[in-house]
Amino acid sequence: MYDGHVKTGDLILIGEDYILFKESGNLVSISRDSIKYYVNPITRDAKKSRTPRISLSPISKRFTSEVDAGITVAMPFALRMGYTRWANVGRHWQLGLGTSMQFYRYTMFSGHTSIRYNIGQSKFYKPFFEGGFGLSYLSYVNGLNFRSTTQVSQFPFGYRADFKPIKQVLFGPGVYLDTGLGVAFTSKLLYNATWYKLNENPSPSFEIRGEYFFSSASLLFGFIF
């Protein structure tokens, strides 16, 4: 045990959060969190050697990292890649801080804060709800917005664009799957509300000012370590 004691008995059941074994004729239940390790001795007259079993243990670190990627529909930021550093707060809550790149017709690099609530008691499989807010620190228009007579994407001569900070709110459900081998996977479907101002100058004498709002959904897959 972690407290230094040694207990001996016949193992009856290995549960998710406890083990049950017989000690001196009595059934005893002990929390798995208090067990440092357990050994199953092999008798001398055993004829076959036993292959040790792989011990599966869920991620229990205070801080974890998540890398995710996915697609977004109905928005000029169609592809997304992100990184989030998560801190476990209590049994169900996580707080995250990270950055992401979203691109297609426009490209933006943004920082975001996130919060996640894990549902259920299982250590290996957890549905969750996630929410977050992001703010761009770099954004620009891609040449994909324009096509020449030869169908080659290029900016018109003298074109300039000025983005105001792009703001984004995300929230939605997801699923967390721990492999028990030190890594985990997530899958989530997030609703996006994105808004920004964009001033464009197709030529020195012509200006377009617009305030834009996009409502969309993102399907993201993540890898946690």
C-alpha cells in the first residue's frame, strides 16, 4: 500500500475503483488509489510460465496537452489546427489555454481560453461539454478569394485589407477516450459564433467596409498526452 502496509489474501474481484479479496476468511474491499502495486505469486511446481498482463492506468496528471484538428462548415475559416494546455480542477472540471490556426479563404492565428466539464465516473470513457473564447492576434486574406482570367489565384494590383480582431465563441459536446497507456483521444462537435470587421481597398480610390458574423459548426478530433 502507499502507506507502507502489506496485505495478503486471495484476489476475488478487480473493480474500476476498488479491489475485493479474501483475507483470513473475510472479504475486504480496498480503493485502488491506495494500492501501490500487487503481486500474484507463482507456485514452484507450476509447469508453464505466465505472461505478465499489461496494466492499464488512466491519465492522472495535473496538466495535459491536447492537439486537435478538424473541419468547419459554412465559414471562410474551413480548416482548423489547435493546441491546448489543460489543467485539471477538481474531479470534473478542466481549464485550458492555447492557440489555433484557422484558414481557407481567410487565415487567422488566435489565442483561446477553454473550459470543459466531464460527465460520469468512468476514468477511461467520459462524455463532456466544452466552451471557449478566442481572439485573433494575426489575420489576413488569402489569394484564394481572387481568380484571374487564367483561373490562377492572385491579389488584384494595389489590393489591401485590414482586419479588426476576430472574435470567436465555441461550445458543444464531445467524447473523451483514455487508452490506459498514457494517451487519450477526443472527438467533439462545436458550435462557432465568429464576428469581425474587415476594411478592403481593391484600389487606392475604392474602399469596402464590412462587419461580418458567421454561425457554423466544427467537427474536431484531438490527441491528449
